Amino acid sequence: MTQEAWTQDALVNADAPSAPLAPAVAKERLTLFDTTLRDGAQTTGVDFSLADKRRIAAMLDELGLDYVEGGYPGANPTDTEFFAEPPRFSHARFAAFGMVRRAGRSLDNDPGLSALFAARADTIVFVAKSWDYHVRVALGVSLEENLDAIRQSVAAARARGREAIVDCEHFFDGFKANPDYALRVVEAALGAGARWAALCDTNGGSLPHEVERVVKAVCARFPGEKIGVHTHNDTEQAVANSLVAVRAGARMIQGALNGLGERCGNANLTSIIPTLLLKPDFSDRFEIGVERSKLADLSKVSHTLDELLNRAPNRHAPYVGASAFATKAGIHASALAKEPKTYEHVPPDAVGNSRRLLVSVQAGKSNLLAELARIGVRLDKDDPRLPRLLDAVKDKEAQGYAYEGADASFALLARGVLGEVPNFFEVERFRVDVERRHNAQGELVTVSEAVVKLVVDGETMISAAEGQGPVNALDLALRKDLGRYQRFIEDLELVDYRVRVFQGGTDAVTRVLVEFRDASGDTWSTVGVSPNIIDASFQALTDALTYKLLKS
């Protein structure tokens, strides 16, 4: 059969629906390739330091990823230094990324290739054009010249004892435009000795049915155990596209933790990994390098990555988000209390997460009882104080309070209704001044000063402080002197401050959420609501101190 005839035949057969994934006697191996440190570095607002790269690489290896792509040696000093002293892995292969031989350059006279070959990496990943339009327009070379560059680059890597992978850039768009040439790119890569040819949805515009059809066509010609997939999330399909590629025959998935990556991100390995391990359609047929015991670390790994990047974790992320196993509806909470499977597709602890029955205007007694139990308060469902607490919560939320993200404020409200919160201190008044003036050097500066008058054990205390802004000054003044309680708050650290304005314009009601951490590593959040942002902030700050004293 000619190449043209095969292509048409493959396309016809590729339109047939995929057969269900039936359990196999011996599971097939799926390979997971992580590009957090390379493609993930292209995320807007993300900038990895060398220390960040080393720590994240170690986490990825410990989790069980098969490949960790460290970056682009020669492209910047951080990546070059990273590959000069590579991490020591117990499981993963360390991969360096770069381009195939450039047009008009020889193998020995290409700075990019020289940097790749000098990098201390197990695997070299070459990116190569597989869309004929890009070859002609972006590279400005003939189609054959592009194929020669792929063959020569892979052969050079293999001659140096390196494993080679070819990322076939724009493969799906290229296949739609010219399937014969796209397939020739895969053939050139694998024929020269590449371990994998990764089919890239570089623009992120392909849909699952298209990916499945194309991958089936490719795997009809080449062994699936040599075909990978690299998808982008521009239509929110990257995870789905990766999974249908596996159904269609591909045996390697590239992606990034937390879906980091260029534009809208890469396929999210934090979602893909538990799906492969916990959903029978995949877990019955395939095995991966991540063991079930390591899956319980997934939430921690995800949150640690966000912490290193100074990003707030996505509360609504599948599997690992704070809201992934949370419910506000009372009827749902009641069912969950009887049988978790009623509203949970997998056990939360399987991925290191936990169930949360949130307290809100939609809450019922089941939510309240569950949340009270979580904070160490156990009440009978017929306790007469429970309806009073439920009414208090709903009244507060009608004013703008939100307790889903302010667990400490809820604990204080609940214990207050139950009469269990000591009166540690009273605030008689506070004042905040903001002045814009020229300093001694003649520079125009804005200075904030706060004064707080407190009563502790009958003794009046007045504290003043200057801060970077009015809230910072207020925080410093409030925590300056709490008398005999001062030693209990010395280790407090304000780690997050968020403001939400709602219900109108400049006179709108403001909700402030603050998060504190102490030396033990415990964190808690409190909320304040007021038309005045300073007053709302002060409420949240005083709640945070009261909670710390109650905890201590």
C-alpha cells in the first residue's frame, strides 16, 4: 500500500468509535512526562529560581513521574546552571529541551545543539515542526530540509549515548492540513532512533474527538508505545485530550503540575494522575510510575508548588482544591453523613484531601454538626442551641460575612453562641491616620499611623505604630501590647490579606479576609465586614488574635 493510500485508509478507520477499555490480564505501562519546570516556566507571573527548580524536581521524582524536563539549557543562566549540576533522581529521567539543528547550520556549528549536548541530562527533547505551513513560513526551509534536521539531530544525540524524544510541534493542525507530511515527521524521528514522538496540540485548539481520530491514525502506523501526547488548555480540553489520546493508543502523556504552562496552560497532571489511578476504565488496564501510596501526597505537592510560586491555590481545582470535596447544601450534607459515595466520586483521603461541609446560608443542621465536630465541639442534633447558631450564621451572611473561607471566625461565632469564648481583651477605640508629605530627603511619601486603646484585665493600654499602609499600622498597634497575653501572640505572622467589595460603588460593603500562621505551622482565616475597609480589617484582625488566644 502506498503512503497516500494508507493515509486515506487510516483516516476512514479512525472515524470508527473507540472500543471500551476492557480490563487486560497484564496491565500496560503509561509513561508520565512532567514539563512543569520548562513549559510551566512560561506561565504568566511564574519565575523559577534555581532553588525552586531543585526543590520542585525532587518533589516530582518522589511522586513517581517518569520524566522531569528541567528546562532549556543555554536559553537563560538559571537553566544552564541547573543542568551543570543536575538533581539526583531515584526514579525519574532528567530531560533537557531544545531545538533540532537550525537551518544553515551544521551539527557542530549550532550553539543550541552544543548547549543541549553539554547539558548533563539523561534525555534530550527536540522540538520540531510538523505542520508544513510552519516549515515553509516560520522556518523558511523546504519540507525535506526539516526532515533532515530532525534525523540528524536525533542521530547525533543517540551517538552521544542520550535518549531522544521529539516533540512534534503543531502536530494536530499539521495533520489536518497535510497528514502525509505530519506522519513523515514522526517517521523521521522514530526512524533516527527517538524513543518517543510526542504529538503536540501547540495552539491548544483541538477537541477530543479530533485528537482521538488523529492519534488512532498515527498508532495504526507506528507502535503506540512510541507515541506520546502534549496538549494545551486553550479550550479547557487538555486533560480530556490527553485521556482520549491514551484511549486511541498513545502511551505517554506530557503535562505540568497544577496545569502550569504557556497561555492557558498544559494538561494538568494533578488531575490526570488520580484519574489514571482511581477510575477503573484506566486503572484496570494501565499502570503508572506513581504508586497509590504516593497519591495521598498529591494535595500537599500541589499546594507546595503554589506556595513556592507565591500563588494562591485554586480552591476549585479537581481532586486537590479546598472545595473539591466541599458542600454547602444542607440536603447534600445530610446524605454525605449517611454515605459519602452519594456526593463524592472518589474518597478525599485518596488524594490527600479532606471532606468539608461548609457553613453558609444554604446550610442545614448536618453542615453545622459536621463543622462543629471538626473544631472540637460536639452537640446533639436536638440541642436547642443549634437552631440559634444556624440563625446567627444566616443573619451574618445576609450582612456579607462568608464563613467558607474563614474557619476561625466561624469557630468564634459558634463558641460565642455556646458561651465558650473568654473575654481576653476589649477595644475601646482605634484611630488610623494616613498622611502624604515630603520626608527629610524631599521625597514624597505616604505615612500611616495607628493608635489602639485596649482594656486587658481592667488595665487600659494605648499602643501606637507606623506601618507600610493603614492596615499594617493597625495590625502592628493591635499586637504591640496585650499585657499578660502578649507572649502567646509573639509568633503570629500575617500571610494573606484579601478584600472583596460588593453591593455598590464607593459606599459599598467591604469584606476582608485575613490569614495568619503561627510557629507551629497552623494557619487560620478570619473575616470582617463593614462599609469601611479599615473597620472590616480591624474586625478580621481582632478575630484572628482572639482565635490564637483561644487556641493557646
